[in-house]
Amino acid sequence: MSVQRISHETKPIDDFRPGDTFRNRIDLSLSGLHRPRRAGISGTGKTGANSIILAGMYEDDVDLGDIIFYAGHGGRDQKTGRQVADQVLDTYNLALMRSLETNRPIRLIRGANLKNEFAPAEGYRYEGLYRVEQVERVRGKSGFWVWLFKLVQIV
């Protein structure tokens, strides 16, 4: 698999196709496809989310390919990655809520850290557009409250 190299110029979003790959988060950010270099959710509570990265960081994520149950943002220990607190409705989770309300499509990028059959062998891969169809506040695997967003691929 060849990993796309990105110049410092941002390509229009229409130039990207599902399957396009990126070496790392910096290249992904410079491309404009997912601007935050660390956050997995890009967007605001006012406008909604425009992109997310599924990278195996949250234990409650479930990746079924065309359907994803995406654990919201927050509550993780930055050093261990374990869920250690309840998630709250912060900017990132509100962005996903807003996308549900407005039916706004979200760009999905998968990272190689997923270690599942849908993950790229290396780097990050743009998967196309998904829509938030449902949200629930559930007790996660570690016993803390998490926001679980059901995302469905737009075909």
C-alpha cells in the first residue's frame, strides 16, 4: 500500500476519495481532511462534526465496517489510555450531537492502531462519509458513562 504524501498546500475536500491514505496525523492535518493533530473529533457544538478518526483509542468503540459505534470524547487517562471517568457533553461530543440533529455527514478516517480487519496496514485511510443515526449514554466496559454514537456509512 502506498501512503499519500501531502504538501503544505491544502487540497479541496472534493479531491479526496475513499481509500486515500496518509502517513501520519500531521499529513492528515495538512491535507485539511481532519485538521486537529491530536483530537479524534473535528468540529464544534454549533456547526457539528466534520470528521472523526477511529484509531482504537477508546475501549468502547465497535467497528463493524459500514456501521460504527463510536465512543465520544473524554474520560481517558492520557498516560495509560484507560477510561477513568465519565464522559461529559464537551465541545467534541456536542459536535457529534449537532451532526445527529442536522443530519450532517461526517468524514471518517481509520488508523492502523485499530488492529481489526477494516484498519489500514499503516498510517491513516479516508473511508468516506458517515452519518450519526443515534446516540446513547451507556455504562462502558470500565463502568464509566460514555456517549456512544451510532455511525452508518452513506452509500
